Amino acid sequence: MFGIAERWYTTVGGQSKNGGTTGMARNIQSLERAAAMLRLLAGGERRLGLSDIASSLGLAKGTAHGILRTLQQEGFVEQEPASGRYQLGAELLRLGTTYLDVHELRARALVWTDDLARSSGESVYLGVFHQQGVLIVHHVFRPDDSRQVLEIGAMQPLHSTALGKVLSAYDPVAHSEALEADRKAFTDRTVCELDDFEHILDLTRARGYAADVEETWTGVASVSAPIHDRRRMPVGAVGITGAVERVCQDGELRPELIAAVRDCARAVSRDLGAGRF
């Protein structure tokens, strides 16, 4: 632990622990420059070139380029390939929605997910995008006497599950992660090819829900819909999961279950301030 801290201090903060100069001002200055760069990109023209950024902030081109490269690696800045100009990156969307605590999302969804489990007769899951996958933050058991395992804290893949497809369709960061990930085939129905996967996401956005019929687990089907906050930003997804013979009819998802899931998602979204949609 001390080794990690010492390396950070030595390489970023100052000359050495015995070198006399702490370098603290240099640390703060670097952060201030990065913050100023993000503010510059957030205002005025949408995209700016390296020369524009450097001159606006009074920086040498080499210094500005180094900061931009670091911000780009972290996803805070993106560079347009054709023009070489810079703009804000999708990772800022993730930071911009962190005011919505997961516990608040779960609290707002408690009543609606309980109602969905009762009306559908199936298990209900609430998921958020987290570390290249779907983190289950709430799980309502199927309302029968069968033996079930609580799955709060479990991770699900983005590309095959209904929750993951919804998040990939509506959240730019999740979308990027799903495209770059190794889309593993869990069953012979898992969609792995990029073009086919993008088509599914287009269909998800057009319909307002996503399906997983034996794409992740044989004999299991799911349907999920997106949850939005007051700024209409995607903050999670809610869905039901159950046996194919119960969730589907004649090979298709039961319409009443799709409607119930979408109604639940809308209700939670309204409680988060999204308004009517």
C-alpha cells in the first residue's frame, strides 16, 4: 500500500520524498488545466482544434496535447477522426448522472417492482450499468413457493440479456462497452455479430423494450424496459425473467407482459421526475 502511494508521490507529486520540493502546486495546476479544458469544450463551439484550445488557455501545444491525450484515454474527451478536433466524451454522461444514487433508484422502484412481480407472476430485476456489465441492484422473487436465490449484486452481460440490451441501446457508455466487449455465445441463440447486435439495439429503441429468449440461459426468457431520470437520461432498466413457456406464447413474448414491464418502467421514471412519455 505504501509502495503505491510512494510511486504516485514520486512520479506525479514531486521529485522524491527527500528532494525538498513537494510539487503540490504542479499537481493542482495540472488538475486546474484539465478542468479548464473541459469547461472550454463544454461552451461555445462543440468541437475545437488543438491550436484553439492551447491559445484559449494560454498553454503550449505540447502541454495541451498531453492533457487532451490523458482526458481522451479516460473517456472524458473524444477526437473526431476526420478533422482532428476535440469534443466532450461520453464518460462525462456517466459522471453527470452520479447524483442519482443507486439506493434512491431502488427506493423509487420498490413499490412498482413488487406490483410487477404480483401482476406478472415472474421474478423482477432492476439493473444498472457497471464495469462493462449489468449490476443487479434489486430483485423481487417470483410470487410462488418455489425455491429461489437472491441475486442482488450479481452481474449480467450487456449483449445477451434483456436488461443489458436496454442499457446498451439507451446509454452511450454502455453501448460503447458492449461493442468493444467479447460478445460470448452462451447458447446457440446468442447474437454475437456486430451488425446483428446493432440491429437489435435499433429495434430496442424503436419498440421501447428488449427481449432475451434463451439467448443467455436455455429455457429462460426475459423482457426489459428503460428507466429515465428527470433529464430523460437512462439510469437503469427493469425487467421480468421466467420460464419460456410462461413468458412466451407461440414463440413470442406475451404482449401483456411487455405492457406490464413498460408500465413499470414509466412509473419509476415518473417518480424520478422524468414526466410523461
